[in-house]
Amino acid sequence: MFEKIEPVGLTPRAAEEVRRIMQTKNIPAEYGLRVGIRGGGCGGVALMIGFDKEKPTDITYTLEGITLHIDKKHTMYLIGKEVDFYEGADAKGFMFAEQGSN
């Protein structure tokens, strides 16, 4: 009937780094990757990620073996985004891109 929506993508590079962090930082198995926004108002919104347990207002799904949690209120800001991991001589870290742009 309806296709399940997965608002945020996750690249294999990002999934590998999330797994590494979960293992090295001893993140509990019941935690997943929370993708959301913070801020608002004049400064706009900033996309953020972290580790958290599922909440009643979340959309929860699995990509690349990683459980993602997204608050339903944040989906309009996140649809079409993809979490990637960049590692270069100049910097290293997670970043957001439009899905399919990498």
C-alpha cells in the first residue's frame, strides 16, 4: 500500500565509522544513531547526529546495519539528506549531503 519512508540516507563509509565509534566508545547496543536538527529562528537550523535510544515520537529504521532514529517533527528538514564520513588531510568527520551526490 504505502512505501516506508527513510528520510535520511547513510553511506557505507559513514556506517563503517558509526560501527567503529560504537565499538570503541562502548555505546550500548540499544542505542542507535539519532539524526536531527537543532536551532531555528533567525539562525536557521543545524543538522546534527549523535547516539540515543528510541523515543515514542521517532521514525526508526535500519540502513547499512545501523539503526537510525529521527524525530517525526524533524523529517521535513532531513528528507533527501545523506550522512557521509569524510577523511582527508585537511579534516575528518561526518557531513550531510544531498542523497546521491557522493
